[in-house]
Amino acid sequence: MTDKQPDNSQRNPAEHLKEHQWVKGESGNAKGRPRGSVSLTTELRRRLGDGEEGQRIIEALVNRALQGALRGDYKFFNMIMERVDGKVVDKVIHADAGPVFSLEDLQRIEKLLDVADSCDD
């Protein structure tokens, strides 16, 4: 090692970042969300839990989701299925692993199709 090159093994690796560190007692996001403001989640919970009005909003949202699913919108269909049956676990199925759907799954699908058909009438 020459005299002009510093010994990197003894140098603090974060030394060059010191000028970018926050000053103690200062906010890292001074212009962030103002104190006392309400988050979106808090406001949604408040409105949806607001007695009859909240119930009316929930029913309207459910109806909109069902209409979207029945029109063939995959996002609404997938959202409804995940809330009714839970998220599907990703797994690899080999060709010799047996049927993809159980008899119970097929019966549920059949009932959903019957309901969808009755909504079209």
C-alpha cells in the first residue's frame, strides 16, 4: 500500500453518508401528512360502521362487485372468490396428481353458476 491511498479496512464505511443523515430532533419528512389528519383506512372504517348509512354503502359496494363479476370482470370475480373461499394457494400439480377440482369444489362452482344464471333472467 502506498502513502497516498487510505487504509480502507480502518475507514468507517458510512463516513461519506454523514452529510445526508437527519439532524437529531428533526423530522425526516417535515412536509408529510399533517398532525390530526385521518388516514383513508380510518375514514372508511368510520363511514362503513355508521349504522344504517354504513350498511347502505356496504350493500351498494357488494352489489357493484357482484354486477362486475357477472359481467365477466375478472378482478371483481377474483375478489369475491377470495373473500368467499379464501386465497388459492399456489402449487405445482403434476399430470399424475389427480383431479384439479374436488367434488366439493365442483359443487360450489355449479351453485355459483346457477346463481349467475338466475341473475341474468
